[in-house]
Amino acid sequence: MSHTPLPDHIPQALRDCFSAQRAAFQNARCPSLQERRQDLRALHRLLLENRDALVDAVNQDFGCRSRFETLMTELLQGQEAALDAIKHLPSWMKRQRRALDITQYPLASAYVMPQPLGVIGIVVPWNFPIGMTVQPMIAALAAGNRVMVKMSENSAHLARLLQSLLPRYFAADKVSLFQDAGEDGQSVGPLFTQLPFNHLFFTGSPQTGKAVMANCAANLTPVTLELGGKSPAIVAPDYPLDTAAERIMWVKMLNAGQICTNVDYLFVPEGQEQAFISHAQKILAQRYPDLLNGDYTAIIDQRQYERLQAMLADAMAQGAQAVPL
């Protein structure tokens, strides 16, 4: 099967990797159940055998990342997802019968046959860099695909570690990973998404998502976008305020609130504002008596810190009151 040549402005390393993965897929378009399970077990071993190194790399990228949070929200979830896929893969691979209009097709039968797509691109955010690498990768490998991953510029230590680890578990034409910065120090993200993937999975901001979708449209590449947005919480009048505060503050403090689906504004019944604040202050004092002890994750970089400070200043300029917790 012939393919349109890849544009010269895309870095050679990306072009070579994509071409190798595409050729490997053409030579083995439908991996067996056994091969897919082997790939998933290899990924599970990578997470299990390199747990401490992965935790340390993420901690270096954040400056301070709670070890518990990395283990719970990224490594454990990734391991469990791989085992779950191994368990359910036989049923996922089965053909699925579909009904037909008997008046149009009186003697016909119809089935959906799950088939691999080809080469899958994954663009990973910095806030959960292991989880958002592994979870889409599990889905792609379970479906019999090849995978190319592009990490965030804020995940340099983790990216270098994974680049050294992956060849022990996967051939490069099965799984490959790239740092965000190319040889010239410039971001390869916009060029990565210009490759003619068979599907692209992107997690990030709406602004970047628009550019990613435009790049994918040029190649008619199907794309899955997981984008940030507004996420309110509403506490009903008959709901226990202490329970609401416990649950809302738990997720607000997890990863220092750096979660794309996190609560970013709150509605409480009129007159209960101060009571909620008191609950929140008590919860924070109990859970994090010392914010410098390593259990509370740092803001990822100076740019994000300044963005948060600017939001706070803007709110106060418009009449909001800042309440220290």
C-alpha cells in the first residue's frame, strides 16, 4: 500500500518512527489475543518494576509531588487498568451481531468486527503524566495498534526515564515516546500532531485543542480531545455541609488542585458560606498540618503559579474576598 510522503519540515526522528510503525502495522494488521496480552503484561511490568524511579522522576518534574498521589492516582490505576484489559480482551475482540431491517435485507446477517486502526498518537499533559500516558496506551495496545507518545515540556525527567525504559519492554515499531523539546530546543508538539495518525488522543487546553484539531483535519485524522473547562459544585440545602466540604476539599487539594475536571467554583445555600469555609479550614489543617513536608504537591512551574496569582488578583479587584485556609 502506498502512502503520501511525510512533510520534510517534520523532524526526521518523528518521520522515521511513524514510517516504521506504519510499515510494521501493514505487515501485521490484526495482532492475536496472545500478542495483545503480551503487550499489556509488558506495560504492567514496566510500571511495577520501575515504580520508585517513576515516582522520583515525576517528583523532580513537579519540584515536589506527593509520593502517595503518584502511586494512587497514576501507577496503581495504570496497573489495574492493564490487568482489567487483559481480563476482558477476549470479549472485546469478539464480533458483535447487529440487527437489520428484514424488509430491506431479508436473508442477510450483519456483524461489527473490532479491528485495529494503525498508528495511534498520544499527546500527554503534565498534570498526570504517567496516568495520561498509560491509560490511552492500554486502550490502543488492547485494540492491536502501534503507539507514538509525545510528552509535555514540563515532564522532561519522566520523558527521559521512559525513553530509557521502553526499549526493554517494547520494540520501537510498537511503542515509542518523544520529549517535547526537539534537538533545537523547540517544541515538537505542533509537528507531532501533523503526522497522519490513524487516531490522535489529546489532553490539554481548549486553545491548544483547536490547533490540534486543525492539524488532524488536514490529514482527516480522527481525534479524541479531552479539554479543560468550567466545573462547578453545587451543595443542595438538604445535604450535610461537612460531608460536602470533605469531598470537595479532598479533590481540591489532590495534586494541588491541578486536575482538569476539578471543582473551580462552588455554590452553597445562602447564609452557609462561612460555615463551609470553617469546615474547609479544619479539613486542610488536619490533612496538611505542614505544607512543606512533601505530602502537598507543588504548582508545576512559575508560569502556572503566576497564572493563578493573576486570577486571584483579578477576582479581588472585582470585589472578591480572599480567605486564607
